[in-house]
Amino acid sequence: MSSPLSKEQIEAGLSDLTGWKAGGEKLTKEFVFTDFREAMAFMVRVGFEAEAQAHHPEMFNVYNKVSIALATHDAGNKITEKDLSLAKAIDTLL
Amino acid sequence: MSSPLSKEQIEAGLSDLTGWKAGGEKLTKEFVFTDFREAMAFMVRVGFEAEAQAHHPEMFNVYNKVSIALATHDAGNKITEKDLSLAKAIDTLL
């Protein structure tokens, strides 16, 4: 079980990340690549990281763009430490 | 350049497919897998097919679910033969 973070905890977490926003009770970020292959390769790498952390993102892809949204199902679809941790790992993939 | 299909052409195309709908000027289908790995593997296979056809889907994934929407950018984001062709190829992946 994970606990939802407070607004202050989320703000503190965001300051450690690059380009992530907290909107609609999710952590979100848009990624733009040179083409579809690069976008797909990124999604696969995110997939391995998600499996490693046993925490999975929402991913939306159209051609060279990938949008990721993170929230924790066990915590009523709110933002928890698990989301900050996965966001941080995703940033290191770039 | 691809031409948008008529409603009749789309209906005829759908009768050749399994579980696809034509809504909001896109061909859409929802896929449910046993887990995230299976969903990810499917997306990668769709990706190879998309590259082969030089036509790319919108894909949305959350855990074991993948939603695909097909429309043709060059045809004002309407449904064309390219979408029917990619939908057919995606069905053969399952």
C-alpha cells in the first residue's frame, strides 16, 4: 500500500525531476523524438523500468511523440512515492 | 496522398475485420492481455508492422490494456485504405 503524497511533497519531488508536471492528480510529461522508431525504443525502455519497479505508467504514442502519466492505482489513482521514483528512472533513460 | 473512404466503404472494410469500430473518424479497437509484458510485446509488434506500412497508429497503454486508433494524417485525419490495411495486419498479430 502506498500513501498519496501531499501537495508539498509533490512539489518537493518535482524539483528533483525535469519537465514533469502534476496535473489532474497525475505526474505527466511529453517526450518528442526524431521519429517513430526512437519513440518506440523509448517506450520499450520505459516498459523494462516499469516491470523492474512493479509500477506501470499510462503511455500514449502517436508517431514521434510519447505522453506519460503516472499515478498509483493502490492509492486511489493519486500521486505517491512510486510515481516520483518511476519518473526519476524514466528521466535517466534519456 | 490517400483519399478518405465513404461511410459505405468503411462499413465494407469493417466486415473484413474483427472487433474494430469506426467512431469519431477513426478506426478503434481495445486489446486486453494477461499482463503488462504481453501488452508491451504486442505494441512492439504493431510498431514493426507500422514501420513496414509507413503508417502509424495512436496507441494508448495502461498495464494489460492497449487501445489503438487509426486515421490518416494526409487525408485530414480521416479513415483511408491505409487504416483498413494496418487494422487487418494488426489482427493477424494476435
